[in-house]
Amino acid sequence: MTVRARTAAAYPLTWLYAPGDRPRVVAKALLSGADVVIVDLEDAVAPDRKDYARAATADLLADPEHPVPVHVRVNALDTPPGVKDLSILAALPGLAALRLPKVTSAEQIIHLAQTTPPTAPGTTPLHALLESALGIERAHAIATAHPTLRGISLGEADLRADLGVRGDAGLDWCRSRVVVAARAAALPPPSQSIHPDIRDLEGLAASCAHGRTLGFLGRAAIHPRQLPVIERAYLPTEEELEQAETIIKAATTEQGAQALKDGTFIDAAVVAAAHRTLALARRR
């Protein structure tokens, strides 16, 4: 029986990966409570399982209705599996967006946006994953390449290997670079890359808290048990909600810029941030 698609969250916080060659896992992911499910045809699928994963994903996407939006991470664009992924999947009605790995140039986005899907060029939303030093250096050019590009984010495992950095803090400059590029391009804040240890929920929570301070919004996950931790970390706290309500009330009852009793200065940017906080709390 087909499950009616729910309205996509205005502020998605959880993006759950599921391997494309395991349809039962994908089916469970769709009912896990994640805001978005990403069917992975790339890293999670062995080379000898690529064809099966693609066929299983095509069966899934033949149905236009799912409990949550379904994205597909295709294989690298310059590889035969990636070309097959795009030719078979890009025009299917159940596809909400394509996630593109290892993007290094704006030209890749422009070419894909102009040619995929064949039945409606330029309409399939695209999300670029930056996973190399070259991709990071070109982050703003990629982010502004084409209107169908709806988001950028990091692939931290490959990026860490490319840069040879050690420790989590070694990627903070790259993280900030992507956050700034997304903002400059008027794209949504990026979601954080995965936390690979599914048992380390305390570490996940701490990492999410750090990501939030850097300007990320939400996070990709590889197991359903990570979803509540991510959501808690990124939803506004009671104090933040109270502060946002106070700011909006003051802005609507007084004329001009002013300061609250705690010294918080209120201007248009502060009010806009307060509205975003309340919208995030009401996102479902």
C-alpha cells in the first residue's frame, strides 16, 4: 500500500543514508522519522552490487509518493556507474533530489542541470558534496553555478584523506568556508557530515553542538539511533525560544532600533534570526 507523502519539513534537520542495494533497509529508513532519506549508490555499495542497487532504486522511485522526500547519492559524475545512475534515475517521479559526490567545479553542475533529466532539463534539485581541496577552494562558484543547485555540504571522510588533517578541528576552516559560501549564494545552511561511530551518541551530540556554533543546520546520519540526538542538538532550546519571542514582541511594539534589558541590541537582522528560531521550532 502506498503511503501518502508528508509535507517536507521547511527546516530539515535529519538526513538518513540507506544503501541502495538493501531495499528492506531503505523501506525502514523511510519510516524512521528522518526528514529526508538519502539512498546511497556510491560508497555504501560494492562495485559488483551497483547494477542491482540502481535497479532497486529505480523500482522505488517509480512510485511518486513516499513518507518523506527521497534523495539519491549517485556515483561520481565522471564514472560509468554515475552516468548510468543519472540516465536511469533522474527523470523518475519519486526522486526529490540528486546528491552529487566529489564535485570540483561549477561546470559540472551547469552541465548536469542542462541535460538531466531528459524529460525536464534543469528541474531536478541538485545538492553538491565537496570532498576535496579543489572543491573547497571553488565552493562559492559551485554554490552559485545554477538555480537548480539547492545546497552544498561536505564529504568529510574523503576531504580528511585529501588534506591529510588529523583530529576533528583540522576541518573547521573548510566547514566555515562551506557555511559562508552557502550563505553568500542564498542557499540553506549546510547540514553536517556523518558521525561514523553509531555507538558514540555522546560524541555525536558534542559534535552537533560544535557544528551548530559554526553555522550548520542539521546533520546526515547512517543509523536511525542517531536521529533523535541530531534533532535535539539542532532544535532551539527553551531559553532560545523565550529570547526569540521577547525580541519579536519588542520589535512589534516599539519603533526603531533598541536594546533589551540584557543588552541585546535589536535590529532587522536580529529580528529575522528570531523569526527563524520560531519557524524552526514549528518546523513540522
